[in-house]
Amino acid sequence: MIVLFVDFDYFFAQVEEVLHPEYKGKPLVVCVYSGRNEKSGAVATANYEARRLGIKAGIPISKAMELAPNAIFVPMRKEIYIQVSNRIMNLLRKYSDKLEIASIDEAYLDITNKVKDYNEAMQLGKRIKEEILEKEKITVTVGIAPNKVFAKIIAERAKPNGLAVLRPEEVGNFIKQLDVTEIPGIGEVLSKKLNTIGINKLIDVLNVPFERLKEEIGEAKATYLYKLATNTYSEPVVNKERKPRGRYLTLPKNTRDLEIIEPYLKKAIDEAYSKIDGFPKTLTVVAIMEDLDIVSKSKSFKSGIVKEKAYKEALELLKQILEKDKRLVRRIGVKLDNIYKAKGLEDFI
């Protein structure tokens, strides 16, 4: 399998630069404003000039303004970014009949049947980059590798506006040198757990008994790492589009008061249900806390649930979050997954 991964460079901020060429070369910060005041909210993304000043996604806008008082701050305009993303994704479709849209600015293509070797794959990657730049004025980074995970990792290393290729004969050495911190899905907490049992590089996974690893990080993550370490990971690229199935709302003030939060939770459910065709089998309540940390709680059901039931279940999930976490809630939201298209009312009896 030959996988080509496309990552749109600092996408939201880059779209703003295309629409406003005067922003180019200056620190630019795209923000999600809460509406409480002109500095309330969080950074969605920033261009590289702003990142060099210490601005990162997720930090408060007020903090970003302290770090870069002369930067340009603009509100996030996701509807515009979605339009640009859709056009780029449509361009990518002609390069492969297997296109997996992972997010608004990431996609995987299975090009196994489109090229004869990795040299041709590299030339294809160059053509993709050139076409996107010509038609949308957007730079992208491309990673090409034998599987999706490695393609994403080498693309991350090559950003921005890069092209990286990992050939099959290079994989063995790559596994020996790869830090676990670079592996998608292995965050800071898991990395520290792995470090405590002697796993710093991906190859180190093979020195730890599988049962021990499973105890530390769970069976799914343990299996994932073992497959990567033994070069047997082969999750296919599947034709998939990422569809919005969630909604998040900012509360009028940071609070733990259910009477204040519940109407916003119900509104989030109403708006999330309006985006789907069917009924979710999995409901997740997401609370963004006063320090912008994200806490979530999910529940799965045998069949899809109607909106009225989602109100009750979501409220119970919220109560569970508040019981365990004593911080104030800043934003509240829901995600709906595993959408089931019911054939009739008997499905809900």
C-alpha cells in the first residue's frame, strides 16, 4: 500500500492571508471569540510568524495579546474555510478513488494503483501541491509512506509547504529512531506512562510484554503500538467525509449551576440533531472548563436515540462530569456519533 497524506498548512490563517494579502508576513491569529468581551475566547490557529512569538492553538486570546500585542487578530470564519476545503478535497478526488477526509484540513489518498513505485508517488505529490497552489493559492504539505500513520508523521516533520517520502526499505530504521511523542494518538499523558516503563522510541515497544503494555495504556492503544513497531499496521484508506455532528456553545459566565447550563446544553443538542439524518447510537457531552481544558463523557446505546431522550441522557452525563471535576464550565457542547437511520418507530420501542 502507498498512502499519500495531505495537510493544509496553518489552514484557517492561510485562507485569511489569501483573502487579505496585506496580512502576509505579519503575525496573524485566528480567534474563537466568546462574545463576553473583546479579549474573551481562545486561539483557533495562528500563522508561523505568530507561532514564533509563542502563540499556540487553545491559549486564551488575552494571553496571545500579551505575547504578541502587534499581531493581527481576526475572528474565525469557518463557513469560508469549509468552502475552500471542499474545493481542495474535490481536486484530490481525481488523484485517487480512495479518499479519506480526516478533518477540514487533512486527507489520506490510497495511490497504490495510481503509481508504479515511490518515485512516481513523489512526482504525483508534487503535482498535487502545484495544482492546489495554482487554483487556491494554498500551500500544503504531503507525506508518502506505506501506511497512514507514518505518512502523517513524516508530513508533520516536513511542514510547512513540504514533501516527504518514506520508502519501504527505510521503515525499519524509521521505527528505531521514532520518538513515541511523534505518534498520532499518543498524547503527553500516554507518553509519560510509556516513558516510565522504558518506552521512549517506537522500537522499545517490543521490549515490553504485551500484557504489561495493555495494563498501562489499554488493549486498543497497545495493539496499535505493537502493529506500528512490527510494521504490520495496515488500516486501509476508506472513502469517508468528515461531517459535523456536534455543537458547542459559550455560557454567559463560567459556572457549575445546572439551571444556567441546561438550556445551553439543550440548544446544543437541538442544533446538533439538525445536522444529522438519523439518530445517534453514541452521545458525548463535552465541557470546556474555565482554564480551556476539555472534559467529556460518553454513553452508547443499542439503537439510535431520539432527541427527547438525548436531553435526559446528556444532563446525566453532565452531572457525572461535574461530580468528578470541581472547575467552572466555560463552554458546553455535544457530539453525536454512530448515526443510525431508523426504518420506523418500532426501532425505538
